[in-house]
Amino acid sequence: MLDIIRTGLTDIRAGLGKRKIWMALAKEDVGDSLKRTRLGRLSLLLNYLLFVGTLLFVFGRNDPNYVIYLACGLLVWNFITDTITPSVTLFVGEEAFIKGTVLPLFVYVMRHTMRSTIRASYALIGAVGIVLYDKGVSTGWLYAVPGMVWIVLTAPAAATILGILGVLMPDLKFFVQNIMRLAFFLTPVFWYPTGGRLRDLLYDWNPFTHYVDIVRQPVISDTIPLHSWAICLALTALVWAIAILLLGLYRKKIVFLL
Amino acid sequence: MVHIRVENLGLQYPLQKRKTLLGRMSPIAGQNSLAGRNGKTVNRVTAIDGISFSLSAGDRLAVIGANGAGKTTLLKVLYGIFEPTSGSVEIQGRVDALFNINLGFRREATGRRNIELRGLINGWSKAEIDERMDEIIAFSELGEFIDMPFKLYSQGMGARLAFATATSFRPEILLMDEWIGAGDLNFQKKAKERMQTMVEAAGIIVLASHNPAILRATCSHGLVMERGKALFFGPLEDALAHYEKHSEKADRQSR
């Protein structure tokens, strides 16, 4: 058991140490995906603004805070799906690298996390713009910063778990895709939890809710959602524990399973 | 002092099995588990079985054997991609490998950027990359193409860049799966010279190849492998003779 944990931690430490590699590769990845587009990086921002605008158009603005509610919710949600959905094929997609180099597996995890973070940073510019325009500056925002940091810190662990499970169970890819698509509707990103029992239940028991709320609530009401924070702290710790164990267990085996 | 000491090395790995939705284990399509003795299915493949040898500075080892004998697997164990299941590998010195020299080249990035990325992946520092950059560009003969995207290169240009990048270091221990070369006749000559200088400068070489001429020109020792086992380890000429005799015997038996 201790050996497994040590193997996992060693890989993580070694992967973090190769920061230059995953930063460079992530930048190339994001750049490649925009290479032939006319708008380039601006399209990442526009895509986010369009998404917010469309939902606003569809659902109307019944509540004065709805724009901010939506803007923050989508910012977090997009990062979550952008991290989780592709992570199932994380190691499968790096087969040539894993079979041809001795880079730590965590390098690929960080490359993936970095990619999502770069893309999200463009949406963040949009979100800040919307909030500034709609509400103006407030010190309560500062409480949202640790929330965002915490979500980004959770991402590598979630990606590690799903990446390894994706190697063991190739079918998982389709499930995760669908679950995440569904989860968008089950998470209070564009709806309020005041429409009956089912919505309240989803609000309380959907873990994604709380990750959204640690960013959104400070911006809307200048308060810190302590209950959601407690859940997020515990969940992230759990996710990391599982990630370290799985990494320790499968670090050496992955290359044979690909 | 650089050295490699391999003792009673063994590597077994599970046949590719994946959990299906039903929770049952089943072999993936086209890869049935092997039937072993007593009709039991064998779930593990023994890729390397009890190999021992030791090399010290100046030794050049040829790994000889038919396809599937375990040559590449042995190289990958030495490099650290595969973890051995039994025995031990003790290596003193920096190990570099020339396995897949095209790995990681990006179509959209320029040649220059690709050299940087490849260098990072190889573990070179920023200073080392800068130091080698001009030399790699000159050797690859890419000229102004170096600042254009890789996807515009002809196959030969891509191969030249890959070769120039991959061989621009001075390895202490060099692992090679087949001798590499690239480009048209002129470049091939240059590539050959470069490989020779690199090989001479290296402390230890392990080269897997089917080409006796290249092995004779490069290696001092030979390791003959069959089905993961070492049949012979010793001076190169003896190893080649052993391999020849052995394949003739196997050939006669199969007739």
C-alpha cells in the first residue's frame, strides 16, 4: 500500500518537475486548434459570450442577477466539461509517447489541465467583462479567486482517474460524454433551485453544484458559501486520494494495456 | 564509469484484456488468449526470460534474433519504458534512445519550434537546445524552411530534421532499434558519418539489427535471443555464427 502511494506521488512530483514540457505542449495544442481560424484566440472568448448570450435570449432575464449567475456558472461549467470529457482518452491518445518515451504519466495530465486552463482564461476575460458591466467592482469578488484555484487544483486528479479508467474500460468514453452532456442540465448553471423538490435535490446532491457555487456565490452576494466549500474541500481530497492510488497501481502497467 | 549490468532479467505482461460493460474480462477482438498446457488459457506473455549480461565502457552490443524474439522489448526495458517483473537492471550513465525519431513532431509548428519541443521531450535544458539549434539546422539542410510549418516539408525534409535532431547529442549509453538513416543519397552518406561519430563517442551501444554488415562495422559483442531467452552472449563473430547455425537448424526442422 505504501509502495503504491509512493509510486503515485513520485510520478506526480516528476511530472510537475517537467513543467516546461507540458506548458510548451499545451500552448501548441491550443494554438493548433485555432491555427486556421480567422479570429484565432478571440474565438475562445466569443464562443463563451455567444453561449451566455444564447441562454440569456432563450430564458430571458427575470432576475436582476441572472446574467451574472449565468456568466459565472458557464465559466466554471465549461472548464469542468473541458477537463472531464476528453480526459477519458487522455492516456489512450498519448499511446505513442507512452510507448516511446520515459516521461512521467503526470506530464500528460498536466498538459491536459493546462490546455483547459488556457482556454478557460479567455472565457474568464468575458466573465469579468460581463460582471463589470452588469454590477461594477466589488471586493466580494476576491472570494471567488480561491474557488477558481481550487477547481483548477482538482482538475489534474479527476483527469488522472478518468484517464486510467479510460484505458481499462474503453466503453467509458461514450458514457462520460453522455453523462456530462446530461449533467449540464442537472447542474444549476442556467436554472435556479427554486422550482420544486427535484431541483432542490439536484442542487444539494450534485457535486458540480458546489464547485460552481464557490465561484458564483461570492460574485453575486459577496458571501462565502461555507457549506459548498466544505463539500468541495472533502471531494477534492477524496478525488486526489483515488488519483494517487490509481496512478500508483497502474503507473507501470499502463504501457502494456494501451 | 558507464556500465550496464543485467541479471536474470524477466518480463511478463498480461495479454491485453479489458473490462467490458458486463464486468466480464474478455480479450479484445482478434487477440485470443493463448492455449497453454493442460488446455488452460495463458493470460500472460513472457517477453523476456532470464537474460543476464554485463557491459562496460567501450562495449558495443548487438542484439540478434528473429522477429518477435524480444529484441525491442529488451531495449525498452533498458530504457525504462517497461518495468521488469523479475531480475535486475543496473545502469550507470545517461541513457539515450533512438527508437521512434519522428515521435512528437507537430505539423503546425515550424521546424525551429519542433526542434525545441523535441529537445524538451528528450530532457534537454533551454541552454542545451539553444546551443544545438544552429548545428541541427545546418545539418538538416533545411535553410529558410526551418521557419516554416512542418506540414509544408517534403517527406525527405521531415526525415532530415528528425534525424538531425535525434542525433545531435553525445550519448553516454545509446540504445538503437535498427540503424537509422535518412534522406537522399548525399544525405545518407552524411547521416552515416554522423552515426559513426556518435557511436564512437558513446560509452556503450546496444543495437538491435538484422543487418550483419552494420553489426560487424559497429559492434564488439553479440546477444542472440529467441523467444525472450538468451541463446548466446559473447564476441560478435561467435554470436553471428551461433545465430546462423541456429537458424539453419530451425529451418531444417521446419521442413
